[in-house]
Amino acid sequence: MRKEPQLDYPYMGYKFSPEEKEQLLATGNLGKTIEVTPKSGEPFAAYVSIDPQTNEIIALRADRVSIPQEIKGVTLSDQQYKDLVEEWFFLIGTILL
């Protein structure tokens, strides 16, 4: 358990920019995918967040996240789907994604 996230040091080979550090501290997640490289493996795209209980940086492999093409009966356009996969937020009717 950390007192604060360790954002001044590279995480799996990725160095956070000042804007990315600000985003992580403000929202708890990066808001986009980045390429990280674990010590013992190949680079991969990941969603990065800060665990709110431990302040550890955590990465979730983007290829392990399944995002449906249809949400609440609304089929996403190709652009909406791409934006959602890249973790942008947008409105579909009254639904904020």
C-alpha cells in the first residue's frame, strides 16, 4: 500500500507525461491506451488506472477487454466504437459512455 502513486518513475517502460500524471491523479485512470512492456514479455496495449485502495498503478491488457458493438439497444457507429475502445466518452441519446 502506497501513500501516493509512483508516477515519476517509468511504469513497465512507459514514462508518464505531466498531462498524463494530472489525468491519473484527477480521475484515477489515464483515459486512453498506452503501450507497456513487462520485464519478461512482449509490449502490449493497456488501459492504466490507479487502484484507489492501494495507490498502485495497474494495467489491464486492452486485448482482454470486450466492448460490445451494441449498448442498451443502440448500435454504435464505427467511429463511436473506435472512440469508446480508445476510452473517449460520448453521448448516445441520453446515455453517457
